[in-house]
Amino acid sequence: MALEPIYNKMCKGRIGLFALTLLLSSAIVSALVSCGKPLKGGVGESEIVLILAPGSKDDKSYNSAIWVGCQRVIDEYALTIDVLEPTTRKEAEEAITVSLERGAKLIIVAPRGLHQKVGESAIKHPKVNFVVFDSLLDLPNVASYNFDNYAAGVLGGVVVGNVLAKGEVGFIGADHTDFSRDIMRGFIDGLQYSNDELTLRAEVLPGGFCACADEDAGKELGLEMFAGGCQVIFAPCGGASQGVLAAAAETGLVAVGADSNQNWVEVGYVLTSVVRALDRATYEALCGYLEGNFPGGPHECGLAGFWVNIVRDESNKDIITQDVAKQVDEVWHLMLNGEFDPQRRT
């Protein structure tokens, strides 16, 4: 069933908060490597390199959010950005080495779990700037954007907990990193705070480093979990989330998107999207670099400044009601003030 039937049969009714629209547009870049092929080549004519997480810049999730920030800078400054698409952790580390050898001056590192490599490279090459996400590297030539993934998960859990009356909820992660653990922990607390009649089934995609690029695995696991009783699945698992959304559409149930606004991917079958302003972080870092004021050092990206959010737009405005908006707004402010307690609903 799509959103409207779910609303009629299950909804306790309640958010109409925080709509974010991520405008995806196209641009010409130097795509030096294709996902699924061995890493080869290196930096082209540009001094700026983007090393993607497994998958493409059009994964409609994590990579796409970062690419939106790059695209905006490409349009405004009329420059090129070389793009590398590693498929293994070793290739991702090699991409950093190759970029440095070819003379890159700014390297955006999207894959998680490369903090040690980035830190060592930044210390060894103090005149080269780096951008990383979901980490805190305190170095002057590393812009380190650490998102409040726990708060992001809470917001998603509160929405699901207010829309679904009872039953099982699913969570699909792509790895065992701090990102996956923190956003899942927040999701659990958001569910618990808003609805104690729900149970959670959590799974991690097989495949290790490249799991987030596997749409087929995402769909297969999504179908299995929906068939097993999950009525909603939250899928913060990169490009593989497209497979989970496709599974929702195929079964007539719903999923929750992540990182980018995925409400439009399977219209009517995406309850909401838990978005993180990766595009803004990327744009800020690139502009600072180009204007001679690189924002090196750690950046905490949380509720203040709306770095994490949920989406309400035309596709879900009837299910994400004003009552739900009120509940999310209450939780938002409780977390912002350090007063949120998942055990005690106010």
C-alpha cells in the first residue's frame, strides 16, 4: 500500500516541518574511473579531486548530496573537478596517493573509514587541503564535517513512530561504522520516544566497503524484510537505498530515504527522507578554498543550522501532518537544549 492507504489504516496522524529541496543538475567533469573497474589514471587538469564513496555521483543518496555542492561550485566558478570512483578500501587509499602525486591541491574524500590515511597524508602534505565527512580530524588543512547522525536518526524515528500504529520497523545499514551505529541508535530512540508498540529489525548489507553501491542487494534484503513483516524500512545505506525504495514500491509498503531527498525516487512509497546538508558542507569548503580562506579544522554539523533534517514536500504532505510536525518540533527543541530523553515522552 502507498502512503494514502497507510495513512488511512495505520496512521496516528502527526510533522509538517522542515522541507528541503535538493536540486540535482548535470555538469561536465573528468570522470577518470568507472565503478566496478580497476582504479587507474589519476588527477586530470583540475587541482580539485573528488573521491567518491562506492557507487556513482548519481546514487541519489550520499554521493549525490556531495556532488550537488560540487556542481554548484562548478557552475559559479566555471571550473572542473576530477572524479575518482574506487570500489575497494585499498583503491580509495590509492586514490588519495595518486591524487597527491599528480599535484592535487584540494581532495574531497567521501568514503568513510579513511581517517588514518587522510590524517597521515594531511600531515605529510601541509599545503594540500582535504575535506572529509562524519569524522573529526583536528588539522588546519582538513575541513572535517562531523554530522549529528544520532539526531538525524531520532527525527526519522519520531516520524515513523507517529505514522505507524504498531508492528515491525526495519533498518538497513551499509557498514559497521560510527555513522551507521549512531544513526541507528537515534532511530531506535526516536521510535521508542514516540511509540512503544513498535519493534525493530536491523540488518547490514553484505559486501563490506562496496555494499553501499549494490542496489540489487538493497532490493533483495528489502524484499526479504518486507515479506518478513516490516512495514517501514529506514535505509541510510548510500546508493543501495535505491534498491530498498524499489522493494517498497514493489510490495506496496514504504521506506525512509537518507542523505539526499529521496521522496521523488519512488513517489508515494517514501515516507520521508532524513537528509544531511552534505551539499552545503562541500560547497562551503570549496568556496573557502577558492577564495583563499579554507575552513580547516573540525565542524560540528547538527540541529543548529539545520545540518540534519527531515523532508516534507508534495509527495508526503498529507501523511506528514501538522500533528506529526508538532511532535518532531518538540523533539527537535528538546535535543537542541540537551533535554531529550527517549524514556520519557513529554
